[in-house]
Amino acid sequence: MTSYSAVETQWALTALANEDFSQIHTLCDVGGGHGHLACGLLNAYPHLQATVLDLPGVVGETDQLWAPKLGLSDRCRYLGGDMFHEVPPADAYVLKSVLHDWSDDECMRILANLRRAVVGAGRVFAADFVVPGPEEPHFSKLFDIHMMLVGTGRERTAAEFAELMGAAGWRYACGTGYRTLSTVSSPRLPPLVLRFGSAWSIGSVVCTRYRKGLWRR
Ligand SMILES: C[S@@+](CC[C@H](N)C(=O)[O-])C[C@H]1O[C@@H](n2cnc3c(N)ncnc32)[C@H](O)[C@@H]1O
């Protein structure tokens, strides 16, 4: 996972380049693996503190964790836990290649935990494929079959993401669809570009603000 994550980190950072992180001080990468993306964000935004939440067995693989290797341990905490049970408080959350692992009901449980724990006007940055319309060939459709075979997950269209996020109490702002990335020779396209909440342009993410059951911008 780590080697592939390294490629995807650059896609995600590019996608997030126009995002305003000035009001985000704490970020939690939920299901964040060994923390490659979290470290990329820490490098890009020096005021940021990150928590990488993953299963205890994953964050216990101390020789594979990126923060100590990159000298970022003072700003990056690894937390062994279960996102279905609880996530730590943060100004913003990242879910990269996580939602597609799970059914709608399971995603709802994860997203509800984020909503419960988020600090202030929170955001969720979600990165996954966005499945295009039925007439369009797309790698995500092959991956959808793969996800069906290996577990409860699935790939989703922009409308399905919007509905899922909305049902979990997160406000959908816009979806900018998917894109190809010619500079990376991978059969897999970069993460999805969905936007929930406030501004950003191209990317792999979801921004949302939620407070006490009321939508806020
Ligand atoms: C497909 S990987 C994505 C990893 C990383 N976000 C990335 O993009 O490279 C899904 C991650 O979710 C983690 N995970 C699975 N179940 C989890 C749970 N209940 N709580 C926290 N993390 C979990 C896995 O260990 C794995 O690291």
C-alpha cells in the first residue's frame, strides 16, 4: 500500500494546492496507513499538526511509518484505533481510498463519527474514484467489480457520493468529476475530485462544514 500511496500523495497535494489551510490547524488522516499523505500535508503546511488513525497493527509497523523517517514526528501522531468506533477531534479529516472499501451503511458510520468529533466548522477531504456515466469506459468500473469481490465496498458516482455525504450530515458543495493524469504512468486514474462545503478547485477531496445539525458555509 505504501508505495502506491506515495504516488497518490502527489496527486492529492496537487488537488489540494488551492485549498485554504490557514484555518485548519489539526488534521486527521482516517485510515491513513503509514502516513505518507499526512506527511506530505505537513510538509506543505508548516503550521499543521496531524494524526494518522489506522488499525493498531498498521500503526504498530514502526519501521514503515513515514513521520520518523521524514523528521516529522513532532507534528505527526500515530493513533491505533477503529474508525467505526471513534475518531479523534480535528479541524479537518482526510479519507483517501477509504470510502470505496465500504458499503453505504458502513461509510455512514465512519462519516457520522467524523461529524461527531469534528472541531468547529469542519471539513472532510475525501479521495476516491468518481465513476462516470454508463456509456463511458473508465477504469473505476473495473475497480468497482474488484471491490465487490473482495469485500463490501464499491466505487461511486458523484451523485452517489453526494447522497451518501448528505445522508451522513455533510454538505455537498460540488463535484468536479474525475481527470486523467498524463504525468503518471499508472492504469489507475488519480483520486476523485469532489467538493463538499467551501472552496477548492481540482482535487481529490470533499470539504464540508457542519455544526450542531445545521448546514453552515
Ligand atoms: C485502502 S487503504 C488506504 C490507506 C491510505 N488512506 C492511502 O490512501 O494510502 C485503507 C486503510 O484503512 C485502514 N482501516 C481499515 N479498517 C479500519 C478501521 N476500522 N479503522 C481505522 N482504519 C482502518 C486499513 O488498515 C488501510 O490502511
